Amino acid sequence: MNSFPVNLFFIPAYAPGLITFFAHLDAIHAQKMKYTRLGMGPHQQILGIIAAGLLSTGILMLSFKNKGKGFQIPDPYHILISE
């Protein structure tokens, strides 16, 4: 995930996958939930699930890239990534 060709695949592939996972949770929640919980109606709960999905996706992407700084790859592994 730290080398150049891998991060071109990783972020565009996994970020939408995580977001669509939470979108599917929203769809199921919208069909099943009809009551107010914790002072929030079903629509506010859906917005909360979407916000949690976007936040967790952002945190995961930043943590896999070490907050954008990357990681130092040990020398024995450079043969695997063709450097």
C-alpha cells in the first residue's frame, strides 16, 4: 500500500467499497427502522450512518498511508516491488 503502483489501485478500489458497504447498511436500515431512537428519527439515523461511513473510510485511508507520509519499506522487499 506504500509503493507507487499499489496506491493507485488501493484507494480507488477500497474507498468506494467501504462507502457502498455503509450505503447498503443505510438501505436496510431505511426499510426496517420506523421508530425514533435516541431522539433521532430514521432519516437522521441514516445521515449518521453515512457520516460514520465517510469518517471511517477517511480514517482507514489515512492510517494505511501513515497520515500521508508513507512507510519506509525494508530493503529486502524492494525486489518484490521492482525498485
